[in-house]
Amino acid sequence: MYNKLQYISQGETIEEQLRNIHQALDAGCEWVQMRFKNQTTQNRLTLAEAVKLLCDEYQVKFIVNDDLHLAQQIEADGVHLGLTDTKIDEARAILGAEKIIGGTANTFEDIQNHVKNGCDYIGLGPFRFTATKEKLSPILGLSGYFDILQRLKKDKIEIPVYAIGGITLRDVNPLMETGIHGIAVSGIITESDEKEKLIQQLNEKLYANIIV
């Protein structure tokens, strides 16, 4: 099963991105989603190649945000696709059965469609307002997650669901109680002065009810 904590990279330059990702890996992150918007194709490729080497070194999952062909080109572990990006079934046809394909969702119907088309996990959100998104879908809040997860359970739809969007440490316990699988975060890790401690605290909460 997939790691419960996913780090979505931040940084305006290749150097910033690499520094943030490297620090997150040093602090214990085991899943990186490279998000590098509004960049040239060459810059995205340069960053992706460097991140791929890093993730291979640390033996962690590496997926590319939005850019299906870049994910294929550098042989990343997979891709995460937004609601307006390449369709999940098209991505599956290109990447094959072994690669991870995640999909953004804001509603129960979004998840239904993703599952039908062969998605591996869902990034459901936003939980609350986040400055990292330019065009934000309606805020879900705890009640939104609870309602959607209950509908999934009722319809016997099983897929790992990650909460996303402005999540803080104190949000993790109540979010996990809604039935989500994990969280995908960016700013909370990027901006932390004690990344290792924070990631340890996040993981303790995320895995609190797991019996080993």
C-alpha cells in the first residue's frame, strides 16, 4: 500500500525546488510529487532528471505533477493528473499497468470517474484555502471529506484517498477519522524549521491506528 504522506514540491527555481526536495528527503519523506508550474520544457526536464536521481538514491516514490510525457520520458514512478489534465484512461494506455496514476478530485462523482478509468489513488480537496493553487475548487472541510468517504464506503468503492490543501499538523487526527488513507502536503514541510521532527509527528498521527 502507498505511503500515507506525500510531499508536493515547491520552489520558483530549479535550485529552490531541489533544495526543498532534498531537505524533505533528508527529513524522512518517502514520496515526492514534483510540481513545477509555468516553466519551460527544458527547466522541467532538468529538474525532473535531478529529482529522479535523488529519489532513486533515497529509494522513495517519485511522481510528476500534470506532465504525463515527462513522467514517461524520465521513467518516474508515475504521474498525478488534475481535473483538466490528460484523462486517466489515456495516461494508463501510455504509461502501462505498472506505473502509479493519481487523480485530483473535488466531488464523489470525480472519484467515481477516476476509479472507472483506472486511477490508483485520489488527491481529494481542497481541505481549506491554499495559496499554492491559482484556481481553487470548492473547499471541502472535514464534513466534505466525511460525506464523500461515507458514500465511497456505501458504494463499496475502494481506493486510497489523500486529503490535500492547507493541511496543518493539528488537522491530521480529525482528517484520518473521516476515513482517508493519507495526506499530500507542501507548505507545512517546506516552511518548517524542524522538518525531521515534523515528519515524524505527521507519520505518528497518520499511522496511529495501524497494527504492525
